[in-house]
Amino acid sequence: MRIAWFAWLARHFGEYGYDDGPLRAAIGTGAVLVTAALLWFALHRNRPAAVVATGLTCTLGIGWLAFH
């Protein structure tokens, strides 16, 4: 699933605001993933909440980066 996501993102790289350059896209995506990891570690005792919080953070964060 992850490989399919990255393949799809690579195909549509220029369409979704990531055309500011690969470095800026990598920094933004990395920041979203670090934020999601911090949420995971903060909520690790309640696994369902951690999964939902990290999934929502990744989806909204990368979606925001893609369209703005």
C-alpha cells in the first residue's frame, strides 16, 4: 500500500503543488510524518486513538501540502 501511494504521488508530482521543488516537498512531507510520529508516541497506550490520529494527521497534512 505504501509503495502504491508513493508511486501515485510520483506520477502526479507536478499536479498537486509539489512542483515548488523536490527539496521543499520532502521537507514538508517529512514535517508531516514527524508530527504524525510524535502523535503516535504520545498516544501509544491507546492504540486505536494513535492509529486514527496519525492517519488523520498524515492525510490532512499531505493533502494540505498537495493543494496549497
